[in-house]
Amino acid sequence: MYRWSDNDIRKFWTANTVILLVLAVIVGVYVISQKSEHQAGTIKLGAVYLLSGDFTAYGEQARNATNLAIADFKKAHTGTNVQVIYEDTRADPKQVLDSYQKLINVDNVDMVVGPMIQIEMTTLLPLVAQSGVPQVSIGTTRPQDRGKYYNPVVMWPDPTRETEQIAEYVYNQGVRSVGILSTRDTWESEISDAFARKFTELGGTVTAHEVTLPDTKDSRSAVTKVLASKPESLFFGTYYKFYDFVKNAKQLGFKGKMYSEEVDTHMVEETKGLSDGLQFISPNFYTTDFVTRYQAAYGDKPTLPAGQAYDATALALKLFVDNNGDRTAILNAMKNLKSYGGVSGQVTFDDTYRATFPLHIFEVQNGEINQIK
């Protein structure tokens, strides 16, 4: 058997020591380069927004607001770059999963903003818990999921609590009977059921509650059934069928009071001449400075969900910078988040992670939205 001489041993250790030193330098350079990317500063932000289909206008508002928030952030943090990658959800649960997984597994984003609607956030929730990537959502989670998760932070009013307030307002206006129209969308189901429950608890009567599919071509039948129950007022718990329900109610001769939730300028423009007198609850429309800057940048007034998208983006970037990009620290900050002052007003978060926004009552008057309370 060959025996190593002292000279062989010295040569072996010399050669391997050189190799180990070279590897150490390579690893060290890689680690430093990885750290310096965040230190020097590139923040990679993923945005899952509804950017095609019937509700493209809402997604465009959100994207514009996100771009504005990034521009404002970069002015305040010179030398820090923000790369945003937009993915279209198309309001399709399968597509939102594909979009999210691409952002997490292919693009390796640091933070996520969005999605925009409840069904999308409900679909993503298990993946968000699994990935651990910090997220600030515009879409709410389902009632049964609230209080369980601090990731995502939801930058939107708790729908049930908001709806209970409009139900109390309607009852306090002297209204004692309401017909309700909505669809099977999860958010619409939540608010219409919450309205019916609260209004009944207060002593009011729900004369009829008709629910359609979001993509139904026949809205008139539902409206006809509700009007046959002779309500003194109507509550439209819908985004999807707002235009169809309002139009058919007016065409069928309804002359009573109309109420809704989170109506925006797009919905009012679609129903111009039909929705005058309708009252609704909504987060307070945005700060004057934000409205002015948004109009200057895009030539149009911001509407829902522009302010919430701006605040979601700004909060995500703030969380990242305040915690030096450390994911554990970011998640801990999200868990302990109590308030955030943004263009939507002062938003507070309770111990169950539910957001409370400044809410007001608005009325459509001559095709314009005016705050009345």
C-alpha cells in the first residue's frame, strides 16, 4: 500500500487550502452581492391586479395608483430602485393562482400587492400562508378567515361592519321595508346577507331578497320579483349587476328610495339619469393632494380602488424599508400593525387584523357623487 510522505501531505493541504479559500471568496462575493442588492437598493414588487375583462377600468385605476405610489417613494428614497411586475388575474381563480405562483417562484418578488376582489384573495390564502411572502391586499378575505391571518394585511374596510352601518343609516331614515338585489359573488353575498340580518335585527322587514349569477343575462326577472313584494326601498348589494338592477328597477316604475355600498364614478356614469337620489356608504373619497396629483398624471379623477391601491403599495414599501428587507421582521411588523395614515384617511387595525376606514354616506345628485354625512 502507498504511504503518503510528509511532502505529499504538505502539498495536499496547500492545494486544498487554496481551493477552499477560492470557494470562500466566491461564496462571500455572492452573499455580499445579494445583500447589496437590497442595501443599494432594488425592491422587487409583484402586483396581482384585474387588468382585463369587464372590470378593466378598476384594474387600470389600481395600476395607475401603484405607479404613482412608487414614483412618490423613489423621490423620498433616492438611490432605492423599485421594480414592479404586474400580473393579470382576469377575475379567474385559476389565473390568479398561476399569476401568484409566477411572481413567487419565477420572479422571486420581495412583496406582493393585490389582488383586488374577495374571491381572488380567498383562492390565494393557502398559498400566501405557505410562501410566507409579505402581502398587502385590496381584496378582503372571507368572514370565516378573518382574525386568523395577519398576512396579508387587507387595505379595505371589513365588508360586514361597513354594511351594518348602512343598514343602521337606512333604518334611521325611517325606512321599514327593503327589497334586496345581489349576485352569488362572495363579496356581494356577504354584504347583502349582512344588510338583511342587521336591518331585520333593527326591526325592519326584508320583503324579498333575489340573488342572480354574476354573469346572468336576465336581471329583469329578479327585479320584477323584488318589486312584486312592494318594498318602500331597494338595496343593491352588487358591483356586477349594478347597472342592470338600477336600469330595470327604473324601467319597471320603481319610485322609492335606493341604497347601495361603495358606488364609484364609473357606476354612476353608467347609470346617469337613473341613479339620482341613490345613497350609499363608502370609504371617504381621497385626500385633495392625491386627487390633484393623480389627475395631473393620468388626466382622470381617481375612483375606487385607486386610493386603496396607492396605500397598499406605499405600505408594502414602507414595511420593507423600515425592516431592512428582513422577511421575518416585516411579518412581525404586519402582525403588530395598528394604524396607517394614507390617502384613504387614517386606517386602523384591530386585534383580529380587520381594517376600519373613515366611512361616509354619499348621494348621487345630477350624475355626480356628493358626500351628505
